[in-house]
Amino acid sequence: MRIPRHVGIIPDGNRRWAKGQSMDKKDGYRHGLNPGLEVMKEAMRFGVKELTYYGFTVDNCKRPKEQIKAFQQACIDAVKLIENDAVSLLVVGNTESKFFPEELLSYTKRNEEDESKMKVNFLVNYGWDWDLRNGFSSKEISRMDMIIRWGGMCRLSGFLPIQSVYADFYVVKDLWPDYRNEHFEEAINWYQKQDVTLGG
């Protein structure tokens, strides 16, 4: 089986899921924490070497204050949940902005350069234009082989424009809080059928 070395995760649909559950939109973000753990375990099981989560963007910070606070906290909680796992952890985002959580500043340098550990990256208060204007701030993150987006939307939303240049793009119609391991397995199986030429 041909396994993508680096998989990008766009966990979309938290607010729509909350609305469907008769919750406030802000409450959807905390329900995305367990799916984040589960997809990481699946990636490890398949032998993926690097995993990048799209936490929240600079543009997301135009949302209501209660939603901003909720997705900031979800990113903090997600990083804290996996910091003791066998991963090499890195957080990338605009740390000079008031929207970047202070609790994550210490994670903006990769915690370990151990080739035996899977690299896990979180994009927090990330903006594609900020990235490029600041001399390719995400340069420690490698090129992605496949991107999986939950929530049914067929767009990248500014997700690592340089690293996504040759990525195969798989869309899951289900919303992120409804994640099932079958989603990841189906994406891996779909990847087997793609003609990866990298432009050659």
C-alpha cells in the first residue's frame, strides 16, 4: 500500500454540527477534540510520517467573540492533549497578533527532532498571506501528499499554499464532529488510485 507521507487535515463543520444539535455555534469546537485524537491514531496506524491540522485562521477572527474564544481554547486543549504522545510537535501562526493564544507560544519551536516520531503540526491564527509576507514562516512544514477536508466544502481556504502545491484533495461530506475512522481509511484507499506524478 502506498501511504502518503504527509497528510493535511481541514476539520470543517463544527458550527454547522452544533446548530444541527440545537447548540450554540461556539459549542461545536470542543466536540472536535476527540476526532482530532482519533485521526492522529489512525495516521500513526497507517504509518503517516507527518500530520498537519488547520486550527484557525486570521480570517476566522472576524467571527463573534464567543466563537473566537471557543476555537482558541479548542486549539489549546488539542495541543495539550497530545503533547505527551510520541509525536514531534509544532505550532505555526502569527504570534504577534492578540488572537494567538499565549499558552501555545512555547510550542512554536518543534519540541523534538526525532525521526522515529510522527511530526504533528497545528496552524493557529494562520494566514496564507501572513505566511508568505513573513518569509515563508511555515518552512519547517514539509510538502503535503494528501489533504482531507471534512464538511463537504471543496476549497483549501488558504491552507498552506506552498506545501499543498501537489497535494491530492479528498473531501468528506460528514461534518468534523461526526468523524469516524472509516473516513480516514477511505481516504487512504482513494489515494491508492491517484496518479501521483508531481508534474512529471
